[in-house]
Amino acid sequence: MRRPPPPGRSRGRLVSWPLYRLLLALALAAVLLAVLLVQQLDLPSQPSQVLTFSGDRAANQAAQFLSLKGGRAPGQPGSEAAADLVARRLSRAGYQVTDRPFAADLLGRANVPMRNVVAVQPGTSPEYLAVIAHHDGIGEGADDNASSLGVMIELAQELAGETRTRGVVFVATDGGTTGGQGAAEFARTWPDADKIVAAIVLDAVSAPPGTPLRILIRPESPIGTSPHLYASTRRAILRYTGNAPLTPGWFDQVSGYAIPYVRTEQGPLLARGVPAVTITAGDPASAADTFESLRAGQLGSVGLTMRNLLAELDAAPSIDRGGPPSVFLGAKEMRGRLVQIAIVMLMVPPLACFLDAAAGSRRRRIPLRRGMAALGWRFSTWLVGLVCLWLLPLMPGDLASGVDVAPPPGSTGLSLGGLALVAVVVAGYWWWVPRARLLRRGPVTGVDRTGGLVTGWLGLGFAALLLCAVNPFAVLLLLPAGHAWLWLPWAARGGPRAMLLVLALGLTGLLLFLIELGSAQHLGWSAPRAVLAMTASGYLSPAVTVCLAGAGAAMTQLGSLAVGRYAPARPTRESRV
């Protein structure tokens, strides 16, 4: 009978590469299946008659907002005057207009009075189409958002009195420049919000002639918009402007489902069950925009698109309201559930290899208990950092904002003092508690290092499994780590530099996400600070951040192995000696 190997002796490799290759092939087959099942979006038929729209009158409507006195930020006289002007124009057009005041906390301002203006024209069915533009603005509000208000008011006047199947509601929201508070309030409190089958948000639509429009669909939570609305909007823009719209790439959409960040108003609308898209143009609006920014030709193209799009949606027999996440690839749709399955399947090969390595360690009598304890102490340090971030908004001194909105570029709401305080607390906790138990006090054997490596893998795998239950899209951030860090035993032959390079490759998912925030979402170098600010305010799901903290603990354990500083955890009594 074969004797078991002596304790700690390792036979064979830690990673079962045949198992990895088999599972990777199955995972790639699942990805291929998801790609093959991409389906063409269904489109309602287009009206045979092209309706007209006056860009000159829309520009004149927009220009009236530039003469208003006072600041255009929410709660300031200019924004109030803009809401009054919208209400008067829509009342004269024959709509049922109501003022809906409310209050909201903003970054740096508490309990700010706001108001939405809602104008309704019922149809023969109980369903509604919504057109939304915010009346607060940046600077003089020329492009953001007088241009959109001008298009909306002219559109409302041209549609006034028409007999419609679906009712139409025009909404001038507040807080469009500060996180979409008005859109969220409208979706939450308007009595017929659940009857809206499609909402189109207009935001900063003026741009030089020939500038392609953009369609924004990024949500505040993993909820997808209406496929019919997206496809119809895309086709209408192409037909009536002559330019194909710019649409988000697949990584923009998947990362938006994973870690939401959205400044435009379709985000809070989608999060509250209102299917919505935003139409915008050009770069982010500037406070320096003036009357010259109101280009009648561009406003005419947007208005022509909107009028014919509303006619098309009104004539559609039915409109899919969406809800389940979807990834749009041009004129095609990939179902979000298939994307989630593909992401989870891609994580299965490293997960299986992590578990196989743990089982092999037990067979070889390699102890894992002290490695797990070391991982636990590292996780406690990350958890202390998270708790400090969550407590910052409650502390005096405006260290961090407690307003759960996506912070704007350059104004995250998280002060340097707050960051310094968190860093000091985390460093102090690490120095006085975990470090005493993880300090090297003698030679560390190969068996101990193997136990630390395997438990680091298990920590990453457990974090990924929890993310699968909380938000499978967020597993995308850990995919590179799962596959790259399997190569750490091989990289160990090349020394610390090779191991650190493999560790860095595993952070590709996080790096791509920060690049996405910095470029496509215009956060620039403040993207990491914005992520910490959203964590502190609770805008990012606490469950997701705890899972990512677990992955961070695994990273620091594997990093300590790479630089030769790893030591298994010592018992409490021994650490005090």
C-alpha cells in the first residue's frame, strides 16, 4: 500500500493545466454562443410622411432663456425663472401644466428647493411618451440646457392639439446638472410614471453642423432600457440627421452595469423603472457657451428627429419597456443574461484551479489554516478602510459628501483631509494589529509560502463567487486577476520582478475601468478619487465594495509573497511576546 507523502512535501504542480484548458475551452464556447445569439433589434414601421420642424423657432425659444437674470444652478433665481418660462409657454400651448416642488441635498448644499414642471396631453390609451429636459444650467445655460429646452418647447407647440394614441408628457426637470434629482423625483412621485413606455431626455443638443448625436443608455443600477426605444432612436437619428449616432461600446455598457457611474438623467429614470435614453451632442457643455452656441440647423435636426421619432413610437402596436440588462452592438442586441453567464463561465477555470490547488494542498499535508488567518487579517484592514469611508460623511468638517450621486469631474465631494484621515486610521490599525501577527520573525519555509499562495487564490475566488451572487457584471473586474495570478508559481522562477509583473497584469480589469471613467465619463485623473467618493456616499453598492475589498486582501497577500515579505499569521499570544 502506497504511503502518503510526508507533511509539506509537494508532488506535481499546484495548477492543473489540463483542467484549466478544458474549462477554458468550455467557457470560450459559452462566449461564442452568446455572440452567435446576438439578435437584430425589432423596429416598428416608420411613418410614410416625414413631419417637419422649425429649427429657427427652436433657436428663438432657446434664446429667451439667455435673457433670464440670476444664476442657473438649482435653487437659484435663473433656474426658477427658466421653470416659470417653460410653464407659461406650455400652458399657452394648451397642455395641462403642474408645478411639482421638492427639496434635495446637493454636493455642498443641503435641502435645496427645486421644482419640476410637468405638461401633459393625454392620448386615447393610458400609455405615455415622455420628453425631458432640465431647466437648470451651466454658466448662462446656452447649450446646457437652453438648447434642449428650446427644442422641447417648439416640439410641444407643434404637437399641441394633435390626436394621439399614446399621451405625451413634457417635463422640465431640476437638478440635471447636479446628478438628476429632478428626474429621480419625477419617476418616483408622478402618479402615471409607471405608464411611461418611452422617455427621451434632451441634454446639451447644440453643436457645430455635422456633429453626430450621441445616445446615452448608462443606468444607475443593472437595469436595461427599452430595446425598441433604443433601436428607434438610433434609426431616427440616422435618417433625419444624415449621420449615424455615436453609441456606447460594449465595455462602456458592461462596466456601467458592474460599477454604475452616470451624470445624465436617463440613469435615475432607468433605476426607477422608466425606460429612457438621452440624446446629446458634442463634448461636455461649457459655462462659457453663449448665444452663438445656439445653431438653428443643429436644433432643427434634433427637433426633426424627435418629432418623427414620437410619431413612430405613437404608431407602434407595442413597445418593449425593457428591464433586463441588454448590451447593444449597433443595430443588434446581446441579452444581458447571456453576457452575465459568459462572464461567470470565464471565471470558472481559475476558480476550479484554485479549489483543486487547495484540495491538492490538503492531500500533501500543506497547512492552510495560518495562511487563511493571514488573509483574514489583511481583509480586516481593507474592511477598516471601507468603514472609515462610510463614516466620513457623518463626521464634522465636510470631509466627504453623504449625497449618493455620481460626483462631477473636479468636484468629487471627498476632501484631501478626509482621504488623509482614512489613510492614517488604516495605517495605524495595520501597524498595531495585523502587522504584529504577520511580521516575519524568522525564516519562512516553502510550505508556508505555498499555503499563503493557495489561500490568496482562495480569497480571490471567494470574492468572485460572492460577486456572482451580488452582481455578475462586476466579476469582469476580477477576470484578468483570476487568469493571470494562476501563473504566479511559474513567475516565481523569475524572481520578484516577474511575480510583480504578473500581479500587475491581474489589475488590468480595474485599470480599464478607471480609464473608462477618466475618458468616456470625463473624470480624468480624478477617477480613483471619484470611486472612493461614491463608496463613501453609498452610491456604489456596499455589497460590491466589500467583495472587491476581499479581492484587495488577496492581492496584498500575493504581493507580500512576491516581494518576499510574507509570513503566516502567528497565534495571538505568540504575537504579543
